[in-house]
Amino acid sequence: MKTFRKELTFRTKTRRAYVNITSQVEASLAESGVREGLCLVNAMNITASVFINDNESGLHRDFERWLEKLAPEKPHSQYDHNGYEDNADAHLKRTVMGREVVVAITDGRLDFGTWEQIFYGEFDGMRDKRVLIKIIGE
Ligand code: ZN
């Protein structure tokens, strides 16, 4: 069995952002040489997500509005977590949007469903954050 590990680093210009990372995951898969197996992609920070959905900008604005209704960033004082920090909303948004995705690898390709793409969801950006890619198979 082959194993492959790689970290990606992101530093978004805004506090919140949605970044399509599908091509970077595909490049890692090519680098791994795995033809049949599983590909895990997870955020390595508890205020960011990795999720799969449609690459459609209207949907991404909908995510932003929906998450801000569920867990508004401000006022910061509404959250118990915000003693020394101001990112309680980012922890909550990350929990809703998820930590990781697993994609099957078939014949050397990510075996996606219709319109599926992999996204990095940033909820407390403007600093270096990491994503782990782990690929196992043969
Ligand atoms: Zn925090």
C-alpha cells in the first residue's frame, strides 16, 4: 500500500473566504501515484473547514449569509469564548461546515459526484492556516 501526505498553507486576505482547492488536491493525487484508494482532506485549524459542494458564486454568498445568521461575528461580546479572542463565531461556523472530506480514488482520479468540488472555508483568516491531504491506496 502507498501512503502520501502533504500540507497546504492558506493566508486569506479577508476574515472569511471560500477557496476552491480541487486542482491542488488533484495535483497531490497525481504526485502520490495512487490509482485506487482514498483521499482525506482536512482543515488543521479549528476555525476553518474543508467541504464539498458546488462551485457557484451565488451559493457561496448564500453560505456566507446563512452562517452569519446562525453565528453572527458581531457583537464579539455575545460569546463566552471571546475573552482573549474574537473568533467564537469562526469556531461555530467551522463546526457547521465540517472538518474534512474523504473522496474515493478510482482509476487515478477523484471519484466525484455531479458538480462536486472541494473547498477550503476560512472563518478567521488573514493568518497562515494549514490543510492536510492524506492519500492511501495502491
Ligand atoms: Zn478561539
